[in-house]
Amino acid sequence: MLETKRIRTFSKNDNIGIIIGTGPSLTLEQIEKVSHLKKFGCNRAFEFDLDVLAATNKEFWDYYWPEIKDLRCDKWTPYKPIAEKYGINYIEERNEPGLSTNPAYIHHHHGSGPIILNIALHYGITKMLLIGWDMRFPVNGKRHYFGEYAKPMQHFTKNLGLNGEILGLIKEMETINPADYGIEIINCTKNSALTHFPMGSLEDHI
């Protein structure tokens, strides 16, 4: 049986983590500003020299593995067959509210974004700054910083708000109360549909 690997924690001086989403608001200027900080990301955020990468989608790993395999980042998936196939870190996932404080598993909330938040918590990050977390699919226009994903990764949701808000995932995120874990989660994504966490300017927190 594949065992969950032990998560290394960063030093106390590295308790700030940049959590990179893939929304269209993301800019290279933001990435350059946080180059000195620990960077966590999901899916195609691997292109930004991450410290930690997480993704749950089997098709993602199969499609992008040639680009990912030699990267320095720790790589995590809650999908055991992919962990076994590529020799990356496996962590159990559970369908529960909030974040797991047990490093043996995470709460998935049906998305790679919440998964990377929970993994960042396991790494000892106590101040999480979100960038690229637009949390909306525009009816017309660019859905991702990278443009549309390749066909194997394309997925669309029917549970959208009037302005493309990803209502289901936002509702899941609203079960996360940072104070319960002694952490801060600050959304530094301008015009984000995710307003459950305090909104702030990236420059004010780095």
C-alpha cells in the first residue's frame, strides 16, 4: 500500500505562503514580487517555479507530466493511481468541511484550489496570500491566465452566478474559518468572486 509521505515544514521565518490560482487576473508582475516567498499552486501554476504543486485531475498529470517531472517542487495528489504511476506524493482526501489539521489527509472540497490551501496548512504556513483566485467563469472572455486548457482538462460547471461566479466551489470555501486554525487567509485577487476571506493588496502583505 502506498503510504502518505511525511510533509516537510518550512522554518518559522517562512510562514507566509503565496497561493497561486490560475485566474485571468494573474500577472507576471505579481509573480516577480513574490519570488522571495514560498509559492504553492495548483494545476498549470507549475510554470511559476513553485515550491509545492497539487492537482487532483488524472488527465492533468498525464498530459503535463513531461513538463512537470523534473521540476524542483514537491508534487502532491490525492489520486493514488497517479501517485503510484509517477512516484509523486500521495495524500488521502476526505469530503468534510473546513481544513484538515491531520497531516495524513486533506479535505478536498471538489477542487485543486482548496486542496493546495490544506496542503499549505500542513506545511506550516500561517499567512496565505491568494493571487489568481478570480473564482468565476466569464460568459465571454478568458477563463484562465494561460488561456483555455487543453481538451483533456477542459471542464465547465453549470452552477454559475450571474457574473460567472463558481457558486458551488465558493460555498465549499465558505466552510473554511481561518481563525479555527490560527491562520490568516487574505485574498489579494482584485474583483474576485471569493469574498469569504478578507480582501487585501498583495503589496501590503509582502
